[in-house]
Amino acid sequence: MKKSWSKYFPAELKLLSFWLFLALLFFVATPLLSLGVWYLIPSGQFGVLIVNKTVPDHEYQEHQSIHWLLNHFRYTKQDGGFYDQSKDYFGYFPGTTLEDASINDFSSLSENAIDKLLTDNHLVYFADTYGVYENDFMEPVLEGPSKKIYGGMDQSDIGFLKAAYKKEIDIIAEFNTIASPTSKAVRMEFENLAEIKWTGWITRYFDELDTLLNIDLPRWLINGYVTHHKGTWGLSGPGMVFLHENGSLEILQFGRDFKNNVPNIVSTSKNQKKYEIPEIVKYPYWIDVVLVSREFEVISYYDLLPTEVGIGKLREMGVPRYFPAAVVKENGNGKFYYFCGDFADNPVSGSSYKFFGISKLWRMFLQSEDYSQRDSFFWNYYYPLMKNIIKDSEARRRHD
């Protein structure tokens, strides 16, 4: 009988069956265990008020990663419920049609309602105020200038921020909070409050400037460059596009003007330990170039590794050799953070937040150097940074 069994089930098949069993155990039992552990972790109330005026559809791309993190760490609202990305924010709320959309912001709130928000929340996060435009609702979505439907930081926003700052509530703001279409008057109020000065420049990396090889290059970018430089396009290879609020458009080319193939977010050794972030993370998305006061600590900074030619061009533009990526300063019992990039815009959604330890699993498959994987920035930088910011905020509130 034993020989007959061995005849039909040789040692190789047994070994294969063993490994298949282990794989099945890993891919079925591990997720179930992870899910069970998440449900066993006690939840805790932690109020976070999120502002996002850039919500053209039901993807909630500009703030969904914040809600994901809060739910993953089992933080709840004042009423004990988990955060809902479709409801728990202030700004623009899309409907099934353009006419069904609604707006819920600070302009409609009474002074008492504002006071209650400041009492109930421990952290204020301005994710994006760029807004929504008519082109966002075209099929397909069109690039270029378009009529604004809603957007820009306004007086009610800056009034709320001043009140939050005065009450020493933790504040996070990021690109695009004060750039177009926010008025210069409101921007100056923000800059004076935060002690941050926007240079007027925003920039982004493009991996290919050749229009024949990259058909996704925005037409406004090409037309703007040709107009301002009185010539033809004729560019190829990777490049950094710098766009100024006055319409000026400059391009630094890889190899000639800078040597890092993608902008690096570089963190000091102290902040690597404090926030559990890598020394270097690639960041190929939108950046606003700002200057900060000496009151700020630079958590991370951008480095293009410019050549001498590139440094000369940056100097002419009024852009420093290094410029901030994430900064923080003390504000009494609170802290003020500014992220100089579109950090909250990450493709995470659904119920994956219910799996304990999911970040470790993702980091096994994602490299901080591989910027082509959109999730890489979230798991390698934004996730640990926000985890430790929230943890620190929660700990300070417990001791107040």
C-alpha cells in the first residue's frame, strides 16, 4: 500500500503540495488574522477637521488618504463613528449631476458653530483649496484654462485658521492651499500667520518632454513655454517644469540642469528616527516652492542635485538650491505643519484600512526609489509621517 501511495504521489508532488498548503495558509489565514486583530484594537476619539475644495467627483482623491489613516488607526469622531470620506470634510460635495452638487464651508457657520468645531477637534487639515472647474465635468476631462465653479481660500477660511491658531490647535496645510486661485490679499494673511512665504513658483517633474513620446504633456504647458521663450518646443528627456503665478514658465532639463533623475525628498537622520521615514524618497508630483522663517524645523527638503548651470537658473528665478518639503513649528501647545507638495493626494480607498499591519506587507513589495508605483510615496513617506504626527498630537492632548 505504501509503495502504491508513493507511486501516485512521488516526493516531488508531496513537496509541491506542502508549499501550496503554506501559500494558501499565508494568503488566507494571514489576512483573516490581520482583520481580526484590527477589530480587537480599542478605538479612541480624535477630532480631525478636513478642508478640501477640490472634489470634482466621488473619488475624493485629495483627502481620502487622510480618512483611510484615521480609520486604520481606529480614531473616531466625536459621536464615536468612524470617518466617512464622502461626508466628513468641509468644501465641495459633488452630486450625480453638476446641479446636484453642494457646498459646506465656514462661510455659512455662526460664531458659536465655529467655536464648537474648535472645541471638538484636535487637528485641522487643509488638504486642497484649488477648487473645481467646468473642464472637470467634461468627458474626457479637458486640460487648460476653465471657468471656476468653486475654490480658493477665502476670508472665512483664513478667519477659521486664525481662530484655530489662537486656540493652539494643531494645523496641517499643504499644496495647494494658497496658490491660484486664492487672492493675494488672503494669501498674505496666511503667510503672515504661518510665517511662510510662497515664491510664486510651483514645479513638477515630467519623465519625458518629447511630445512624440509623451502624448500626455499638457497643451497649455507647451504653448506657454513657446510663447514666453519665443521659439519652438524642441525638448526631450526628463525635466522639471517651473510655473510662476505671473505666467512665466521655465524648464530645467535632466543632465544639463540637474542630476537627480527625479526630485528627492531628503530627511535628516533625527527626523528619520522621529517620524520613521526613509532618508530619500522620490517625489514626481506637484510642489510649491516656499521660504520659511527660522521658527520652523525642516523635517524634509527637496534636492534636485542641480548642476552649476542649473544653480544659475534657479538663482535667476529666485529659487534656493534646496527648498522645504515638510516643515513644522511650535505654536504654544499646538504645532503648525506645512507640506510643500500634493502629499494627501494618494490612491488609497476602500476597506483595506481594516487590516492590521498592512503597511509592513506593502513595504515588502514597494521600494522608496521606485516612483513609478504611485503607492510608493504613500507607504514609504506619507503613512509613517502622518502616523507619528497624529500620535504626537493625540499624546499632547491627553496631557493637556
